[in-house]
Amino acid sequence: MKRKLKRNMELIGIALILVGMFAILIGFLILAFSKNAKVEGGGIMFVGPIPIIFGTSMKMVYVVMFLALVIMLLYLFLILFLWR
């Protein structure tokens, strides 16, 4: 069971990396072909269970806060229900 869970977690990690790379590529292409481009950004840095959130506007900070909440809930779900 543990070996199967480890394999699934590896596949989930690889899939998340590929989704992130695809999202960056799509964002770059949209930015490159748009006439009036306005760039905003934000990010999360987890230090243990505590997220450090930053962004270029309050809108991006709220988006990143939502993503941080989703990531923390996903992590909690994985810890509580899948690692038994």
C-alpha cells in the first residue's frame, strides 16, 4: 500500500509541475499577442505551515490567498486521509 501511495504522489507531483509549466507558457503567449498588456503577479512561499503571500496588486494578493488556502486544505486532506 505504501509503495502504491508513493508512486501516486510522484505522479501527482510531476503532473502539477507540468500543469504549472503549461500555465506559464499560455500566459506568456497571451501576453505576447495582446495589444494592451497589463502584467500583474503574485506568489506564495510556504515556511512550514505558514504561507508568506505577496503580489503586485490587492487583486493578485486575494487570488494568491485563495490559492494558498486551497493548497493548505489539499495538504491537510492528503495527510489525514491518504497517509494511513
